[in-house]
Amino acid sequence: MADLDAEQSGMAQGLAVRLWSSRWLLIAGVVAILGVYALAAISGFVVLAALALLLAAAMLPVTGTRQSAESAAAIEAIGLQRLSGEYLAAAVADPLIIFDRTATIVHANSAAFAAFGGIAPGLSLSLKFRAPEMQALLDGVLSGDVASDVVDYTEKLPVERAYRVSASSVGHGTDLYVLVFKDQSEARRIDRMRADFIANASHELRTPLASISGFIETLRGPARNDPAARDQFLQIMQSQTGRMARLIDDLLSLSRLEMKPYLKPGTEVDLRETVDSVIDSLGPLASENSVIVERDYADGPLDVPGDRDELFQVFENLLENACKYGQSGGRVVVSIARGDPGSEPGIDVTIRDFGPGIPEEHIPRITERFYRVDVETSRTQKGTGLGLSIVKHILTRHNGRLSIKSEFGNGATFSVHLPTH
Ligand code: ADP
């Protein structure tokens, strides 16, 4: 009923605007009719023409910039009058609650119902949000001290969520207020990850740096005239600078990949040739660790779309890990096979070692940056803790997948699935 009234009054206002904007034409029409009668030299045709002119004036569209601005403002006013607060609240993606001057909920949008259990019109906001910062926010706007205010508020259950909540009065003299909750949880999580990452990277760089600086001091002091000690210390310093260089290279690789996470690689990569050259380049490491690398490749072309250098880095990291951590198994099998006919078309490259494997509880976290099963083993093996996270990033860019299977004590299998198109 209210909608109907609003619609009728809207139509009346629209007609009024239209007539007002054509007023000069209307006046001209009326004057023309009167003039024609006054002169008494009329024909039916002339009267009809004048009437047609009058009719046209009423129907003429509003023209000219001033008129169109006026009519746009009028139409906007009509549109906003007809806009229901409920529709407006529903169109807001963030949780939104409208309340009155007694802090009682008048309306909540569906995002608010989804985010906060147990809210309903008629419920007191002070009972629902008991945190002191929320009470202060409500008191501030309801007392009229401030027109709007913002606080940070954390909802603990069912899962912890951090919100930035703004409260403000609605319009003039409506006695209504609105609360809008902006979810900050994801931004906070990313901030925490960034801070952790910087702390980890700094720590990793600081350890070799401290060792180098210690040796410099020793060389300038007690070991100044000891050639044997000097040689030994210089060698250690060199290996520590190597460790720092590896870490910086890995950090740069990661940041380069993060800058372009969705760039689609454009060229075809021959996986047989790429994996062969990885095995060749790691030949010295394999023989140093007494590991024999066996190949088991499917026949025919084994090409996938991708970036050859990046895919080289993937297989290099995986084979290097297999030779280092699976060293005790004495052999590593590298196989390339086409995916099952029933599944998504692609090629699987699998690197299997026969070393101690990875305890099950570590597998889900092993691709996180700086995550290692055993920090000391990784350090002695010249690991940075970033290899598998680089692998994961590169595979994401290739729409690929990494799956890890391991039975503790029975080796580890790292499988890379790359789609063929
Ligand atoms: P790192 O530079 O330490 O090798 P990665 O990201 O490549 O870092 O690997 C993370 C951790 O995963 C390693 O420190 C190691 O503990 C474990 N890991 C990786 N590959 C293997 C493997 N083939 N066998 C046993 N453990 C492995």
C-alpha cells in the first residue's frame, strides 16, 4: 500500500516537472488560441493546429542542460524516496545492523545474520556485543557526542574474526543508527605472515653473518699469525657467504614469482630434455652422496606448455632434496608418465627416493616457507627451507599440482602433475 502511494506521488511529481519545463511553449499555445479567436479570422484548421501545439508542449521531452539537471535531481529524489532501507542494507556485502536510540536492533542484513548468530530485530545490541569497545561505540553515537565513530572489535566464536566497526546516525532526526562491520581477518593474517617471513629471513641471514664476523675478529686477533687456522677459518667464512648467497637467491626467486603469480607461461617445454638436463647438472651431487639416479620415461613426446627455466628449478629442487635427504636409500627413480586416460590430460613427473621419508604430520606443512622437518639436517645439507615453497609457487603458475607421499622409514615420493593444455 505504502509502495503504491509512493508510486502515485512519484508519477504526479514527474508530470509536474514535465509541465513546468515546457511552460513557455504552453503559454505560447494559449496565447495563439486566444489571438485567433480575438481576430475572428479563423478556420478550424488553425484552431486544431494551436491545440496540437498545446498537446505537443505537454508531451515534449525535457531538453536543455538546466532542465535535464533539474529533472535528474527530481528523479533521483523520487528514486531515493522509493528506495527501501531494507533493499539498501541487503545490497551491502558487509554485516550491517540498523538500530534505534535505545540500542535495539531494527534491522540486520543477511551478512550480519550469517556472521553473528542469535541476532534478531528487537534484541538489545548492548546484550549482544558486550565488549567494552562496542559499548563505548554505541554510547558515543547514541549520546549524540559524535555523529560517527570507528572501533576495532574481535568476535571470538565460532571462529575468531577481527572487525573494524563503524557506527553512525542515519539522516536527520530519524532516530535510527547504523553499524557496519568490515572484516579485517584476512588482512591481519597477511600482515602476520609478512612479519613472520621477515623475522625468519633475518634470522637465517643473521646466523651466518654472526659466524663470519666472529671469524674476522679471531683472524685479526689470536689467529693473526697462525696460517693453518687462517686457512680453516677462511674456508668456513666462504661456506657461510655461500649460505647467505643461496638464501638471497631463493628469496629473490620467491619474490619474483609472487610478483607474477598468474602469468601464464607461453612456450612448450620438452619434459624429457628438461629432466635429463636436471639429472646431468646434479650428477656431481648424486655421486658425492653415492646415489644412483634411475630414469623411467614413457615413449613419445612429453611436452607441456610452460616456462622451461622455472620447470627446471622445480625438478632441480626435488631431485636435490631426494639426493640429500634420501641419501641413505642409495638410489632415486625419476619417472615421466602420461596421466590416466580418464583424468585431466597431463603429464606426471615423479621423483622417488628410498631414504628415511617424512613423518606424516609434517607432510601438510612441508611446502611452507622456512618449514623443515629437521633444521640441523637441512643446514648441513645447505638447505634454505625455501625450496619446496618455490616449487609450489611455480606449479601454481603452471596450473600444476604437487603431491607428496611418504611412509616414515620407507622413502618419499614427490609427484608433479602438469596439464598438457
Ligand atoms: P630445504 O632447503 O631445507 O631443503 P625444502 O623446502 O626443499 O627446504 O624442504 C623442506 C624440508 O622438507 C627439508 O628441510 C626436509 O626436512 C624435508 N624434505 C624435503 N624433501 C625430502 C625428502 N626427499 N626426504 C625427506 N625429507 C625431505
